[in-house]
Amino acid sequence: MSNMIEFLQKMPKAELHIHIEGSLEPDLMFKIARRNGIRLSFASVEEVKAAYRFDNLQSFLDIYYDAASVLQTEQDFYDMTWAYLQHCQEQNVLHTELFFDPQTHTNRGIEFEFIINGIGRAMNDGKQTLGISSLLIMCFLRHLSAESALNTLNQAIPFKEFIIGVGLDSSEIPHPPEKFQGVFERALEEGFLTVAHAGEEGSPNYIWQALNLLKVKRIDHGVRCIEDPILMQKLVDEQIPLTVCPLSNIKLGVFEKMADHNILTLLKHGLKVTVNSDDPAYFCGYVNENFFVLHRELGLNRQQAIQLARNSFEASFLVAQEKQRLIDQLEKYIQVSV
Ligand code: ADE
Ligand code: ZN
């Protein structure tokens, strides 16, 4: 292992953009399908992996929602989340903020309570036995109606203490943030923080809408901000974080190849960018593989890596004291690994 790869591997970091359903690896998918008596349309793990070739966001989402239908019991949600948290431990992810998509499951008749209890119990065990802190963000599927999102918000109210914020994901075009303004207003009144996927496939206008109408604290992806200099300036001035997902962006054709990715350009401009895996089981890598590819293909250096890790803690929704505790661990790591 090269020095830099080892440095990246061991570097303390946070992950802020991970869809927990996107962490479901094919072998666990088969195991869960078997115990739930579900027949998958794939014959083997190899066949599943071979199907993971996507042209764009929609072609991925079609397979992704289909795969998520194996999840039925509280234990299924637990096992998926626990497997992800073990990856976090292996990759020195000290803190993670997980997205989940309740509508993918409640629309199939799965109780909201099972979903949240399964994920929540694993998060709790993650803290107790692995020392990894985590927060949960509930995403609305933007291809569904605002009314469905509002119903989902209402279902979440009894579980408010387990959910730090709400987000917006799924097919970005043609579902602009303004479609969900009313729902996000209600969520803000209930005390949820807000984030949204914007500027992944959608134009910079989607990012403006997420900021101005949904009052988001972070933009998920946001890489198309580079097309709008006024927006870029605002993101720098207000240090609004972008949760960027390099491997995802290549797999879904947002950039043709890694050499074209703009993450380091955004970093140089002073934006608060972070590195994340998005859907690690589908895009060939967890957060560290994303760091490694940035080093290999964009020449990510040590100082840039440290900045990205520091950003990941600063951009998190942890309270200030907890953020500082994790940043101190990063600083200590930097000192001992000179
Ligand atoms: N759901 C899971 N991954 C997603 C992505 N990259 N964009 C939008 N919705 C998603
Ligand atoms: Zn995402």
C-alpha cells in the first residue's frame, strides 16, 4: 500500500451522504430474500453485479428500488445498517449521517415503525460497540407527490427524536425543489433540519431553489453549481457544504470520467466540499475508495485530503462540542503521521 493510500485509509472522517438502502450488498440481498421467501429476478450475486451498469440516474434508480423490496422485517433493516456501520469502522469513519427513503417501503405495506426501529437499533449498537456516532435523515422521493411526502412527514412525527432532518432524493428532473416547498415549511416548523439533492443532473436553478425555498443547510451533490458564478460565490461566502459523491457521479454519467470531475476545482475555489459514497453497494466503493480514486486520478494530495476530512466534521449536524472532539482526533492523527 502506498503511503498516501494508507494515510487516506486511516484518516478520521465523517460520511454525510449515504443512502442506507444503497449499502445493501448483493450477498446480503440474497440472504434476506431467501429468509423472506422472495424470488429475485437475478440467479446469482454475479448476475446482480453484472446488471449494475447504468446510463444515468433513472436507470440506477429502477434497479435500486427493485432490490430494496427484499427488505421486510425490522431485522432486515437492522442487518443492512449494521453491515454498513462495520464498513465505517474498517474505514475510520467516526461519524455518519444516513439517508433512508421510507416511501420505498411504506408504499409496499411495511410499517414505518419497523424501518425506524431496525435502523435505529443498529445505529445504537454502532455507538455502543463500535464507537461510531450516527444521525438519521429522512428523504422524500421527489418523483412522488408533495401530498405523499406530507403524509410521510406526518408518519415521522412520533419518531422525531430519532430523525435529525429531512431531505429530497430520487429522479431530480423534472421534479424541482419548489414542488416540495410546503412540505419543507412544515418540516422546518417541526424542528427538522433540511437538505436536498440538487445540481446532480438538475441545473443550478435547482440549487437556488433548494437554498431559497427549502432553506437547506447542505446541498447533496451540487456539482453543477460550477455553471453559475453568482451561486458559486454565495456557496463560498456562506460556506454552504456540498456532499459530493465522485464514484457515483461517474457511474451515473454526471461526468464522463474521473479526470473530468470538478471536486478539486470546487475545493480550490473555497467551497466546503466533502467526499461521500452515495450508494456504496452499487458504485464500487465506500468512502475510502472515493478518496483513493481522487488520489489516483485527480492527484488529491495530503493537504486537500485533510481539508476534505475537516470539512466532513464541520459540515455535520453534530453539536459544536462533538464536532470539535472529532476534529481534535483528526488533528492528532495528522501530527502523528507526519
Ligand atoms: N437515491 C439514491 N441515490 C441517489 C442519487 N444519487 N440521486 C438521487 N436519488 C438517489
Ligand atoms: Zn444521494
